[in-house]
Amino acid sequence: MKKADVLRLASMPLQSPTYPRGPYRFFNRQYLVINYRTDAAAAREALPEPLELDGDTVSVQWLDLPDGEGFGAYAATAQIIPCRLKGERCSFVSQMYVDNSSPLAGGREIWGYPMKHGKAALTVNGDTLTGTLHYAREHVATGTMVYKHDAFRQDHAAEQALLERTQITLKVIPGVDGKPAIAQLVATKFTDVTLKGAWSGSARLELIPAVNCPLADLPVRQVTQGLHMVTDMTLPYGRVVHDYLG
């Protein structure tokens, strides 16, 4: 294989790249977002500088992604901490667990999404939207929400703004000597967001302490809202907004 051929590869391995080149379009991407008040000091400790905490309300999100171009179908659970960077309101992706190697590798290698392998599921059971997460075969999180109780609500501006808010990730990749080769804050913003449905209502959240899936380190003080959304959207490449090695 020639040098030019190597440089044309989207990802490793060369015989069968793990993911193609982006951007990446998602169809019928479904969210369960449970917002809750937590310990502000713990949330602040989970934010890398120069990010600043924006209140004491964080979220655990379940995602069902049945059709992701280049990535296939998968499910995910993430913990999100609202923050500010140079005055802009952003969402810091603190933890994320997925069940498909292609988006796991791509998410970490391109954008720095903090993805580890876990078994997330988002399902409708009777009158309840239910998210579950298992890590290392142990049940570590459950979220439940009423199913489409405000079906005739017309104003979805808040949900649209949330989906279009800048996401921040911490991308740390070591070099072959074990020292950081990349240490950056990366900003990514979904584009071409089509909100196909949005519902809010009562929700509950249970987080079980687990050493390698520490969602419960941001304890649930009070659940404030559940959100259920269905979208089509595009994940473009990101940009570096802070370089720790620069």
C-alpha cells in the first residue's frame, strides 16, 4: 500500500476500516433525557478547566439510534453537565456508554466522546418510556418517564435549542511513549436538526454506584423534568476550542 493510499484511509484497520468518513446523518434518533439536581461541588469537580459550571442541574440521557449512516444501529447512555465556555452555554459530555464498536471507536478517535462499552436500552413498556444501562453485566441505571402525556403541545423551541447547543468533550489520546499526544477540549454542534416529536413530563431516575461506570458520583437530589424527543440530525466534524498542550 502506497503512502497516498494510507492517507486516504478513514480509519483502521486498513483491510476493513471501522468507520467511513463523515459527516454522519442519523434518522429517527430517539432520546430520553432526565434532568435532575445534583451536588454542585461534585459537578464542578467533574468539569475540566476552563469550563465553568452552569447551575446544579445535570442530566442522564438514553439514546436509541436505529439508523446512523456509517455507524449502523446502536444504543447509548450519557451523562451531561451544563457548562459555559467564554460565556457560551454548552453541554459537557462527561460519560457515555455504547454497545457498538464502530461509533465507540469513531466517537473517541474523532471527537473525544468519552465512550466505553455498555449495554444501554430505550424501550416503551406499556405506558412507560424506560431506559436501562448495564455495565460489566451489572445493572447500573434506570430511567422512566410517562409516555407522551403532552402530545398536543405545539411549542418545541426549548427542545430544538437543546439539540442545537454546542457539545464539549475532553479528548485525551496518549502517544507511544505514554505521554499525552492530544489533550484538547473539542466543540461539536449538530446540524440539519429536524425535530420530529417532543414530549415532556414526570420522570424518575435511579443510579447505582459502580466503580467503572460512576454515573452515581453525581447523585440524584431531585428529578426536575423528563424529555422524550425523536429527531433526524447530522453529526459534523468538530473544532478544538482549548489545547492543553499549546
